Amino acid sequence: MSFRYIRYLTLFALGFTVTAQASLNASGSLCKQIHAMIDEKFKTQMGPADNINVEILASSKQLENLCNNPELSFSGQSRKMTGNRTIIARCGAKRHYIRVRISVTGTYWVPNQLLQPGQPITLAQLTPRKGSLDNLPNDIIFDPQHITGKTPTRLIKPDHPLTASLLREQWSVLAGQEVSIVAIGSGYQVLSVGKAMDNAALNQPLRFRTRSSQILSGKVIGKQKVAIIM
């Protein structure tokens, strides 16, 4: 084997090692940036995540072309952050689309007993559950304060993850009930009564019929109490 051939193989191996190392460094740096982005999104939208794992699925060539500190964002409008996702890495005016696999572990809440529709949920009926969030619904609830006091929209079995779509606020007014009406004007208030036309929770809008058969709307401000701004 000639010296020139050996030299060529050595240079080729060195070049391959440098390229592989650069790709590895880019992958590690990108993982850290994506991890920080997802962690921040979880904190603001859902709550702190217990563990986040990011796997880069992009090719070495894609990673080599990235700048050092790209501006990152998720591609698409989905709220789901786990599973196979596409990350947009923006370097100036140029966009790079990087495929990643994201796995997250967190703490969510499940009922420890059967929850009946229409019955307010108490903290004693809830148990924290730590596990993978990858296959759970997008609207799962992480804060128990966003569960207690609300009522199930249907029967919920024990250990079933609690989501926003399964719960609603307690009704402060029921359709057909008599309501106290507070009409608020500039420096005055007028009190009267009417009849609710819908169910409504606190701070929700409500249509009601006055004694003179007018149909008006206002905002629920208490138990069977509605306010309108004149």
C-alpha cells in the first residue's frame, strides 16, 4: 500500500471524524434549545414537566447547515407537544425544518372514586398521577385548582385522566329560575327581577326575560343574580 494512499485514507478519516463531531455537537446544542423551548411552553400553558426527552430525527447534513442559535418554533397549530413533531429553526431569513421525537413525563390528576355529573368535585376525590404524557389528551389538567369546584359533564370513572372537556363550572343560574337584576348606570343602580332563559355559571352571559316580557342579556355575578350595564 503506497504512502500516498495511506495519507489519503488518513485525511478522509480525519475529515469524516470532524464532520461527525460537528454534527454531534449541533445535535446536542439543538436538543438543549428544543428542551428549553418545550419546558417554557409547558410552564406557561400546562405546568412544570417532570422530565423532557428530545431525540433529533434530522440527518447530519441538515444539522450541519444550521446556525449556532436558531430561532425555534413548532410547525403547525397543534397544542400537542409530544410525539413526532417538526421544529422550525429560523436562521435569519432562512428556515430549516427539523424532525424530532419528544417524550414528556409529568404529574396530572385522576379521580380516586366515581364522579357523578352535576356534583362539584372536591380535592379529596383527586389523586396525583405521574407518568408519560405522550398519549394523553391535549387538554389534560395539571393544576388541581382548575378541577376542584367544577362539575363533570358525564360520569367519570376512577383513574381516568381529567381534561377540560370533561368539566364545566357550576351553574349559578338555571333556566326558568327567577333572577335578581342589577342595572348599573352612571352613579345609580336599578334593581328588578326577571326569569332566566338559560343555564349559566359565574361570570358567564345570561339571557333573561323581564316582567314586561323584554328579553335582555347580562353577566352572572352571583347565585341567581345578573348585572347589566346601562
